[in-house]
Amino acid sequence: MEKAGKKQLAEKRAALEEYMRALPGHAVMVAFSGGVDSSLLLAAACRAAGGKEEATEDGRRSDAGEAGKTEGKTVCAAMVRTSLHPLQDAAVAKRVAGELGAGYLEIAVDELQDAGIADNPPDRCYRCKKLLFSRLKEEARKLGISAILEGSNADDVLVYRPGIRAVRELGIRSPLLELGLTKREVRVLAAEYGISVADRPSAPCLATRFPYGTRLSAERMRQVDEGERFLRSLGFYNVRLRAHGDTARIEVDRQDMGRILEHAQEIAERIRALDFSYVALDLEGFRSGSMDRDLPVII
């Protein structure tokens, strides 16, 4: 990174920490997934609160009010467990919250039943975020927390992200977006903070693996998750397994396509065992939001 870029990033880091110190109230809640964006928010919140927090062994609401206390604010990492996210996300989130020293709260939500997204509509992300953050606001109210933060960054307004509208409507704060931090800058700062998931690949909800209008099911999403975990076990970094009926379309970084072909037979057999008839490699390579190709940018 050039000298000017380093100076700008240092200024953004200072601005982020000052942002956290200026938050109102005795406590702050971070909508937490265990990904790099929300982990940076949590680390900055804990640092601004006065140091490492006391993590709770159990993340239920009954003891969350006592979690993460320091000389300053209480910091609560709120993880929403859903069928739309990879199984390992909750375990990663709890581990990272403990590493950063925040209190940990886990909330179960059934979006397929309660958010009206069973047919995977184009505004699925808006409906989901509206439900999830409404639940977080309820929990925050019970705990006497007024400030709720979420991890959208400056790059998220450049692509189709209808969930940002729900975040704004509900008054949830997005410090990384407000301060102009890009995904690259988030990863650099996360590494500076020593966050263990600084280089963790992005893991959006599993509904993004299906075309809009597809009937979603927990079982089919579980199969897609299992297929992606298998591909990552082979050493691939960015991985998406897109489900088009009985065809699985694999996306990896272009430089990894040769290695995919080296494992072609093994991959085909494993993915077909997940109830797919055909296994295809996407020659355009990995691209986040490839199902959104013909949809407008929502900001």
C-alpha cells in the first residue's frame, strides 16, 4: 500500500475508533456473523469500550445482559442463527466473539417461515434483513441497548443490496459504510487488529445460490453448503455452488480452474451424491452476486 493510502487508512481507523467511543448509551450491540466486516466492528467496539471484554460461556438471553462488561460500555455480539447460512457460521462467530472478548448472544430465526421468502423473491434480502434486525431491536430493547451496528461496507452500495434499505428503515447504524471503508481496507484493518478471520472468504446466505423464483428448502440449502465445504476442503478460497434445478454450477477464481479440472472426477462424484444430475464449471469464474446480473443496484 502506498504512503498516501496508508495515511488515509490510518485516518479511517482512528475515525472508526472515535465513532465507537461516541456511541450513546451504556452498551452497544453488533449484528455478528463471524465474518471479517462484523468482526472488525466488534474489535473496534471492544477496544473503544476500554479493553478486552469478558465473554460468556452460554450465549442465551438470560445471561447476555451481564456479558462483555468493561470499565466503559458493554459490547454484545448478536449472532442470528438461521437455515439460510452455512452451518459453521455460528461456531465461528462464537469463537471469534470469545477471541475478541465480547459478550455473545445467539438468536434463532426461521426466515423461510416468517419472512415470506420461500419462493426466493428478488427482494429476499430486504425481507430477511427487515425480519432479522427487527428481532435484534427487540433483544436490544430488553437489554437496554440503544446502539445496534451492522457490517455493510462502502463496496456494498455498488452492487445489488436491497437489505441496506431495511437497515436504514430500522435505524441500524453501518459505521464501515458511513466512514467509506472498502472491503479491502476492512481486511487490512482486521489484520492490523490481529483478528483471526481477517482473510476469511465472504459467505453470503445460501439462498444466493439459487435463481430468483426457486422454491427454497432447508434440505437443498444444506446440500449446497455441504458441496461448498467439500470444495473448500480441497484448498479453494472463493467458492460458490449455484443450484439450477438438477445442475450444479461451480464458481471458483479463474486461476483455480486448472486445479478444479485436476479433481474433476472426485468433484463430480461428490456433488452428484448431493442429488445433482449434472456438475458444470462456470468459465467466467467466481463473482459475488452472479445471480443478480440483470437486477438494478439498490442503495
